[in-house]
Amino acid sequence: MKKRSLVICFAGVLIIFAGSANAGFVEIFSEDWSGDTGHDGSNLNSWYHESAYGNGASTDIVILPAGPPYGNILSMDPPNRPPDPPYGGIEEYSIGIRSKSSYSSGVLDDVLSVESKLQLLEDGGGAGVIAFAQSTNPLYGYGLAVSRGENEDAVLEIRKFTGLLDSTGFGYYIVSTVNPLDVHTYRMEATFYNGSINFDVYIDGSPTSIPQLNYTDYSPVSFNGSVTFALATNIGQQAYFDDFYAAGDVVPEPATVLLLGLGALALMRKRRA
């Protein structure tokens, strides 16, 4: 009964945050699970159940109908952590998926933006994670972890993965105005420089980033121009995801810029004639 009421709540909020795509960016990959009716983690169209992200089974990943006209949502429900220690490794209570295809990004002067609607459920003390990783290794990359604070406020942290599921955290900020048990859109942008990556975090399409989470990693993970995308939950936290969206800035080739300029001149001459 609890899951049913939360799905209805999720669907009711979808209208508010529709159309949060990044202005000025070009879409790289998007997903709303509309074509995954009846599927679970074993047969998603565009994602693999990624065993490197935890011991949760593919059957713990379920596509749920939010009801027309809202489409489907993704539910991930990893194994519950026992109430008393010893807890075991974090991977015992985590689960995740990774995009089947890799995408061109992560090069010098590139900007990569990943975002998703996300709703945590009350059962669990872990986080929902939106991430991108090396195309050759799912445990090397970066993620935005969203967890719940003591006062049902959102705790946000940028995480760096370098071979282990238990990652390094950069920045830690509590957003008191956001309840992660409601649906919100979280976005992480990465700007790639020579020898560093700068991160910015946004909520619900805000034009300004959260300054406490503006972070630069001076020993960055290398992507060699190719990334995959990932969604995960850990420490027994169940979460719903919807409308995953990845985008980046595209700088035209010099020849393309020249053609655009010539086209504009031709148009001006035609108007003058």
C-alpha cells in the first residue's frame, strides 16, 4: 500500500518539473522508460543491471506505471541493511544500472550535464545516485548522491569512484528547503579542463548552482572521450527515478562556423535585394 501511494504522489508532481532540459545544451541521451513496459533489470532496453554496483538482484529493479499520461518510472530497491552491526560491505545493500551504449564526452573544454527526477522512499538510510563513468570501467567516475537528513531535508554530495563502490565524497550540503521524499530534479554538471574537472549542482531547473557544491577535482578520473551513464541506490535505500537526461555543449568546427557566417551574409543580401 505504501508503494502505491508514493507512485501516485510521484505522478502528481511530474507536471511541475516537466521540461527541465538544459537550455543551450545538446541532448546526448535521455530515458523515460516508456518502452520498457513489463521489463525489469534483466531486460531493460537501454540499460544493463550493473553487478559492480552492488549485490541487489536484477529483480530488485522494476519498471512501474505511474498512470496516464505520466508514463513509467524506475524503481530500485536494494537489500535492506540489518538494524544492528555488523553490517558487511556497502555492496551488499546496493544496486545500480548502467547505459548499454557509451557516448562521446569527457574531453578538454567539454561540459557534461546529467540529471534525473528522483524520489527517495522512507525505508532506507542510503542515497540515490546519478552518475557517469568510464565506458571501460563502471567503478571509475563521478556521481551526485542524494540522501535524507534528520529533518527530512536533502543531503547532497559529489562522489568520486576510483575502483571501489565505497567512494570519496567532495562537498556535503544540506538543502533544508528540499524534502527528498518528494520528487525533485537534480542535476550535476562537469566541466573538463586540462588536469581538472569542475562540478556544479542544480535543483529543479534553477539557473544558479548551489555554491557549497561548486567543486574542482585536480586529480580527475580520465575518460578518454567516452562515458556511460549510471543510476544507483545504496545502503538499502529504495528510490524512484524518471526522465533521466544527459546533455553537453557542442562547439561547432571552424568550417561549420564559416558556413554559418556565409549563410547569414547570404540571408542579409537577400533581404536587402
